[in-house]
Amino acid sequence: ELKVEQNPLFLSMQEGKNYTIYCNYSTTSDRLYWYRQDPGKSLESLFVLLSNGAVKQEGRLMASLDTKARLSTLHITAAVHDLSATYFCAVDTGTGNQFYFGTGTSLTVIP
Amino acid sequence: GAVVSQHPSRVICKSGTSVKIECRSLDFQATTMFWYRQFPKQSLMLMATSNEGSKATYEQGVEKDKFLINHASLTLSTLTVTSAHPEDSSFYICSARGLRGAYTRYTFGSGTRLTVV
């Protein structure tokens, strides 16, 4: 059974600080997605990582993928309050019929 | 960009009744659609995967007779919660998979908040 685990589950950080969220998965995959979810809302796509070593950046967020370690990271630089949300990684197993989400990381940025 | 329309956004129903949730891909053909359930402060749990014209594949522990999925066309999938009970109250989200450019994209509906009273 595929497992996708995120660390930490809850993160409270001050504005201006940096932090990294980790996503580990248990099966071979070279497709990793990051999403943001605000309370009561659906998912907003942040990044699509399609190969080993892929790195993508958008604003204060940067995502990377190491398929050999089965690890993706989401790095937050100089956090601002607007980044407060729950962040999910998701793994596409490649067979086409399974797309699983990580446990989620609830981020609160404190002014 | 790719848009997935999900309706209704909120529904309240009485225990024992059935509720149908629709998921439409508006500007692309969805070869596969996924249905998820999300309880408060938890992750999205995959319920089932459906391909157009074929029976849905359900995840372990999901009752196929209770959660009926129909994927009649490349743009429409429906989830019917039959004989709903309070424990079925949850946030249901669909996702449509389609090709965009060189790779696969997953586009999510806006979700349906189901409350069974």
C-alpha cells in the first residue's frame, strides 16, 4: 500500500522566518504534486515536479524532488501571513489510476 | 486553463435519502476521474477511480453499493451517496485527469459539503 507522509503535520512560524516541509512516499514515482488548501475550500495547484532533481519556485515557495530518496520538499522563505493554509503533496504512481495525498501540513504564520 | 465544475457545493439531506454529486470537466476531456472524501482537519482519502465507460475501481474499505459512481462521458462523472447516514457527512472532492501539453494534470472541483441530518 502506498504511503505518503508529510512532516511536520502542524507548523507555526513567525513572519519572516524560513522553514521546510517534507514529503516522503513509499513507492517508485517520478511525479509529485504540491497543493494548497484554505479552510472550507478545494485545492489550489502549486507545483508539478516530473523528474528527479526538479526544482520549481513561485514567490516565497520552492519545491524540489529527489526520486531516489522518494522525498520532496517545500521550502518557505520569509513567511508572510497570507501563506497560512494546509499544504498537501500528492503522488501519481504512474499506473494512471492512483493518485494519493500526503497527510497534510497545517501552516500558521504568526505576525 | 482546465476547469472542473462540481455541484452542488453544499447539500443537507435527511438520513436514509440519496444524494448525487456531479463533476464536469468544462474545457478538456478527462480520461480518468477521482473521488475523494475529506473529514475535518484530515487529508483527502481516495474513494474510487473511474474511467469513462467502465466500472469504477474502489479503494479498500469503500462500499461500492453505497457510493455509486458513474462516468458516462469524458466530461462527466457522478457520485451518488445512497441511503445516507450522519457518518457520511463530509467534504467530497472530485478530480479530473487529463493531458495538458506534454504531461498529466489533475484538476480539482470546488468540493461538496454534505451534511446528513
